[in-house]
Amino acid sequence: MTGHRREHRLEYEGFTYLCRIAESPEPVTGPLVVIGGMMQDRGSWANYEKLLLAHTSLVTVELPGFGAADPLPAAHGYDFLAAALRHLLVELDLRDANLLGTCYGGAIALRCAQRYPQHVSRLLLGAMTGRLPQPYLGMIPRWRAMVAEDRRDELADSLMATFVKPPDRRIPRHSAVWRMLSHQFRTQSGQDLAKACDHNARMLLHEWYEPIALEVPAVVYTGEQDHLTTPEQGRRLARELRAPFATFRDADHMFTLEQDVAHADLILRFCTGRPLTDLPYLSLLEHPADAAAV
């Protein structure tokens, strides 16, 4: 499936940011607006175009602080990034948008949906937690020192241990994902590392999650073997949001790469209002009523 593609450069409060729009010729739901992890850019989701464009347009965003967008000092928190995302939705007239936020991008997508529900149709949160893992927060000063001292290989090894399980034959594509991420972590530019340091500092300076009522339909999910934003953490957030929670079978934190076909199917089902029950790629599906009974 092919569609028209265009790039946009926008500015919010003095910061330039970018997005890529791949248009669906015959969309059956609103555009899917993706805010990925802190080390992802608008090209990181290119493989999802062939999986989604028959049904929805795909908008991949590099907000300030991400990818080729302007650096964003850590003094600017998640409210600022959520407002920048709203600016994108308004400026490009992206009506009935479905927001997908994964990992770091989940905090931004959730805050935008909480603050500006009139611009959001549905919300998908992947590998997202309401409480930042303490082991991760504890590593931030060590990572900053590794960056300052240019200890690239040590930094890459530490990041790999944080984000990805050791190679596991039970997880599809795991060896390939491991090699790809290891190369990515070892070849980051100085600017990439500086932006990652700002992202991490933002976690320490600002509230990651605020218990604001959510007025739009949402779903929370992760890989069943995710050891960073664990299933238990995702389940807790889903309960607080009164949203369904699911886990992908045979996947970890990097389920977006390991289970892209299944993930695309779940996205389309949720965005078109179809049930998520009896899906072979989910090892768990818990609805708010089920959670209340536990």
C-alpha cells in the first residue's frame, strides 16, 4: 500500500520540530500520531507504513528534544511537550487523531490526552508506566558521567542491559533487534547523547505522571517479558486510567520491533473500536472490570 508522503517543519515557542505524514488513500479511522522513545526519530516507524496505510494515515513526530528537532533544555517539562504536540495537531488540522506513545513518548501522549482531550480520539500507551523505575533513575548520574568521559562502549553495554533482555530464542527477531540496538547505542552522535541527557534530566526535574482524569478511550500494553517497564507497572497504570491492559506474547520492551505485525493489528483493532479478545499474540488481556475484581 502506497500513499502520499510529506515532511513538515514547525515551530513552537521558539523551538523547531518536525513530523512526517504518510497519508492513507482510504482511511477508516483518524490519523495515528506516534511519539516514540527518547532515542527514536520519525524514521524509526517506517516499517509500520506498509502495515497501517491501507487503513490509517501515519504521522511520526520529532518534538523539540527529539531526533533532528531543536534541543530542548531539561527545564521544559512534559506539560511543554504536551502543548507542543497539541500545537502540531492544531497546525496540521489532524482531526480525530489517535495518539500512540511508547516508552518515553508515552508520558507526552498521556499528558496531551489529559490536558487536551478535545484533540484526541483514542490513546495507546506502549511500554509505559506511571512510576519511573528506581533502578533506571539510579543509573542516570552514571550515564551522564559515561557521556562526559566518552566511555561509549561501557555506556552502550549499560543501555543494552537496561532496555533489552539478553538474546532469547523464544522472542522473535530478538538477535536481530539486539544487534541493531547495540550498533545504534555505539554510534550515537554527540548531539544525540546530549539530547538523551536532557531527556533523563527532565525525568528528575518534572512529574512524569499526573493523576489527571482521562476522558478518552485508552489501552495500555507491553511485552510479557519487559523488565524495564514491567507488566505489573503497566497494569497499575491501566487500573489508574481505567483502561484495558494487555501483554504481547514472546516479547520484551522492544515489542514494537519484535512483534510489529501483531502490534499493528492491535493498533487498528483499537482505533476502529473492535474487541481485543481472543487474539493469539496477547498473553494477557485485562479489562477495568477484571482489575476491580482482583
